[in-house]
Amino acid sequence: MAEVRSLFNRAFVIPNQRKLIVKYWDDELMAYRSDVQMYMPDTQYPIIDINSRDRDILYGSTTFEFVEY
């Protein structure tokens, strides 16, 4: 999870607004697009198990959303 969060944190162009650059495939245009006008809403990180001995956390499925302005 630290690696995933680090990836998102580096992509934020305005961190306090969670505004970021996303390159994605647009099915309507049949082309890749990069758009700065997106933000990442709050994300839930469901925890399945915590191994206190190894200080390891097992997360459940997480969905990351990106909303275009």
C-alpha cells in the first residue's frame, strides 16, 4: 500500500485538493488522454488482517476513483 500511495502522492499537482494528472484510455475518442482536471475522492482501505509481530497489514479490495471536472 505504501508503494501505491507513493505513486498517487507523486502524481498530485495540487496535493491538498488531490488534483492529479491521469493518463487513460478514452473509449469515446479511441485515444489516450492526459487531463490535469481530475481529482481523487476519498478512498476506503478495508483491512482484512493485521500481523502485529511482522507489522504487516493485509488489505481487501480497493477501488480508486478519478473524477474529471
